[in-house]
Amino acid sequence: MHLPLRRVLACAATAALAAGGLALTTSPEATAAPAQQLADDFNGDGYRDVVLNLPFHSTSTRHLSGAAMVLYGSASGLSSTHRKLITQNTAGVPGTAESVDWFGHASTTGDFDGDGYADLAVSAPREGYVSGDTTWTDAGQVTLIWGGPDGLTHHGGTTVKLGTPTADRQLVGIDLASGDFNGDGKRDLVVGNGRGGEAGTLLLGPFTRTGSAASRKPLGVATGTPYYAETMLATGDLTGDGVTDLLVSWDTGTLDTTQGIHVLRGGSGGLTDIGVLKDAGGSQINHRESERLAIGDLDRDGRDDVVVPQPFALDHKGEFLVVYGGTNGQDPARKPVHFSQDTPGVPDSNSDVGSDHFGKQVAVGDVNADGYLDVIATSPGENHSNLSDPGKVTVLRGGPGGLTGSGATAFTQNTPGVPGESIRYGGFGSSAKATDVNGDGRADALIGVFTVHPGGADGYTGGLWAFPGSATGTTATGSKAFPPTSLGFADTSMFEVGKSFNR
């Protein structure tokens, strides 16, 4: 049974792709761990890797079974040839691809077994669960796929032991997050629920190769709805104590229902809910419609700050907020700062016609290696070039005075040096991620595109554009396009390549 998620497409591809084998092993490889350990380096070569979540991918016989595609980092950045498609039919991955499992709906990375290599946690929130004569529909499942010197091959995977579901259609794994939430130096995993009233589960590491965590317990955050709430997770150290904190919000599927952003402080006992983020007037900041939070220390005070998308503000022109971290989660002495296309220095303005949805998706990274974090903000509804909704991306610069619109730059698919071209309803900026994939110390901007199909809104193919960081910031020079065909997919596929990335 399909649930009424807005992000489910009316149609999905049935493209068949060959997924290379994984040889299952039951113990870590007897190979020296890499000298430099990164939470998203699956093969230990010192370069960060990227995961494309593809929950709407279909095999030749299984509709919406789902997949995850790994693009490996290198000195030259991402390459369409250095990739790995993983489904539940891939050798070594537990389970079997079934229709509407949504394998690859969410993913997160970290060294969950402590062998020195990053591993991949990937969810299938519509996977069924069977115990004896009882079947739970859409219970959800999370799989750990082990990294090693060959990357996510030849090292196998396991199903995370989450216990018996508490209800049908619980959608366990609707979101995932990882970090060290109790400060013991081990990688932990948080699994978000889509239904049932409880936001999710904290699983403390390390994990065994059979999928058992050291311990597990509920987050203790009630989603406040009897049926459906798509929990969203984000991580950072808001308090500056060196322990990962967790932010929890949820999407009830309607603009009429607004929800707060809960801050769960990490500590030796795990996670503790210490309240919600608040605006300058003391009211909770609302978060909805599945826009993802971004977290980083924007003012270099040793505490992470939260970038909150507000794309429906200002009559759908959009803005984002910067909420400053403090010793108790949010700094009460500092008011959240609003950024929009009317912020001085930001290209364009809110005077044009249409719903730009500026800040629909945001990402944080140091794009020029000056020591200050910058913010990537997308406007997938931006009109330009006599086109409807081709989309635009803006990079705002950080500096000694904090984030500013001064010196901000904007990019479209028509910007000189950018491969491809803008199209009607292209939705350039449907997702965003900042990560250093070429190891030069500068964050690269990865931008999802809703469609690259010439049919525009009839396409939903999706795609990925990658913009390098440079001494002057994000640049079109050397940018790359990854349309579906470059990744081995048919150009008629409709599962949104670049829809979302690992967290």
C-alpha cells in the first residue's frame, strides 16, 4: 500500500542496471587501516566519497525497489566511471529487491565497526518485517555495508537489529544520522521513524558484523501525530563540548501543520531533549516540507550554528535563518539572522514574478579554504532566461564578521563554463551538499537537478552538477555535469538522480 508522501512520483523508471558483486565476509579484512580516517571515505584512499540516494530506482522486475549509488572521490573530483550501484540484489547485501521497498531512501556514513574504514548505513523504509506468522507492512529496515580497501565491494553487509516493529507502516529508516552522541569515541547511528508517535531510535556503537549495536533506546521525542510524520535528522555540536548533538524535526505532509526543531544534547548518557529552536520573539521556529537543516560553526566561536530553510517565507520568495549555537543548545543572547535575495550583496532580488523558494535547500562548507564556512542556498523555483522554474544556486560568503551577502555569487545551468543548459521546470537546486571530493581543502558544491529531460516537468530524471571550490570560492571553471545517461541510466528514467545525498 502506498502512503501519501508528496515525494513519491506518479511514474518511476524500470531501467535495469547491473550491480557488481559483493563477496560477503563475516569479519573485518586483515588489512591496515588508512592513516587518515574520514567518515565518508569507504576505500581509505584519503578522498571523500558521495552517495546518491535513489529510492525510486526500479529493477527490470521490481518497481521502486530502490538503490544507492556511490561516486568515489579522487584528486580530479568525482567521475562518472568510478561509481558503484548497490541494490538489495547486489551480492553480499542482505535481502532481496522487492517492489516499493525504497532501498536508498536515506543514507549516512561512519566507521560503525571500528576497523578504520567508513561504512554505509542505508535504509529501506517500506521493507516488510516477518516474524513467525505475523507480517508488518512497511516496517522499514536499515542495512550496514562495510567499507574496506576495495570500497563498498567484497566486504559484505548486514541488517541492523532494530527489534520487533511496534506498528504497521512504521517506516523505520525514513531518515538516518550518525555521530558520537555519548562521547566515547565510537560511531553511533540514529534511525528516524515515519510513523508511530516516536521520532526514532539511538543505537550506540560499535556495531558487530551481525548488525548488533552496543545498546539502543528510543529518542524520547513524540512526533505528535497519530498517523504520519516524516522525521528529519541533522547533527552537529551546538554546545561546543565535543559531543555530537542531534536536531529532530518532522514533516506531516501539509503546510497547514508546522513543527518545531528539537535539540537533543549529546552526553555520556546519550541524547537529552533540551527544547526547540526559537525566533527573536521567543516562539518556536517552524520547519516543514522536507527542507534539510545544515549545521556548522559560522562564526568560529567553537559552537555549531544551524541554517534553517524557510522557502515559503516572504510570499514564497524564500529566505533562510542562521540560529547561533550556545552552551545550552541555542545562544539566547543572539537573535537569529535572516538572509534572502533582498539581503545586500545577494544577486537578484525578490522583486521578480514567481515563487523562487530561495533557501529551499542549504549546505555549509568552506569553499575557498579561508577558515570561514560559507552557505550554499538553492532557489529551484527561480525564473530566468524566459523559462519557468529552471532554478538557481547562490553561495554566500563567511568571514570575520560572520555570514554576509557581500561578495555572494550565483550560478545557473546557463552560467558560462557550466555544462548543459537550463530548461523549463529544471529545478536546478533541488538538493545541495558541500564536501571536499578532490582533497584540496576546499568544499565543492554538489547540486541536484530535478530534471534534465527536455520534456521538463514530464521528465523527473534528475541529475547532479558538481562545482569545485577555489581560492576565490565556488567556481564554474571545471564544473561537471552528471546527467542520468552518464551514470548508466536511461534518459527516460524518472527517479530523480541527485534527489538527496548521504548525511
